[in-house]
Amino acid sequence: AGQFSDLPEDHTFYENVAALYEYGLSVGQADGTYGLTVPMTVGQSVIFAGRIRSLYRTGDPEAGPAAFTAAAIGLKDAQRVYAPVLDKALDEQLADVATRAQMAHVLANLLPETVLPPANDSLITQAYASRRRITDVTEYTPYYDDILKLYRCGISVGSD
């Protein structure tokens, strides 16, 4: 309560943001706001996904990076030579604003399927069979399968 100046307790997303904060998955902006209208970058979505994965695997949202760093120390010399080049290429893309489709791609295969069973599977199947599908998601949409997977699991609900 009162953690973020732009998030009153009666806000639609209050419970969601509170849960993200309490689990250590999101910490808000440096200015004391959550940043409800600030777009996420690709890099922030990757950090978010890393925290979710770390929380799932270790019980701590920040334990994962240390484990990944420890694993990287064991890389062969050839892999270490290419790492800075890869880092530079990634840095340029990570600063881009993430689309909802890209976010779906990052999140879709983050956790084992047993953790997020398909709660809406029949609904999605019926909707697409009757051509009453999500109007902006077709088989030509980038990350189509990932988007539908999140809908099937009840993670994404879209809007009317």
C-alpha cells in the first residue's frame, strides 16, 4: 500500500502490481511510480522473464542471474570471444519497446506446461473454428502460437 504514487488501491491493476512487487518480479520506476503507462523495453521483458524463471526454479527472483554468471565462467575460450559481439547486438535490440506479441513470445515457454495447464483450450478452439477469433491475431501474426498459448492458459485475456 502506498508503494507507488501512480497506483491507488482502487486501480484496476492494483492487485496484479502488488503481487508482482511482493514476489520481487517488478520494482517500479526510480521516481517512486510504478510506471503504469510506460512501455516496457525488450530488455525489461527479458529481465522480467528471468525473474519469473528464477523464482520458479529457486524460490528467489534474483538467484538466477548469479547461477547464469557462474555457468558463463565455464564457457570455452571461443564462446567468450563472441560474447561481447553478441552483447552489443543485443543491447541495441533490448532498448526497443516490446510489443505485446514479443512479450507473449518471451513468456510463452518460460515455465513447464504442467505449471500452466490450458484452462481456456476449448474456448480458443471453438472461437477459431467458428471464425470468432481474436481479430488481430491470425496465423500470419508474428508469435501467433505463443499468443494463443497464453490465451489457452488464461495468462492473456485481451480486450473487447
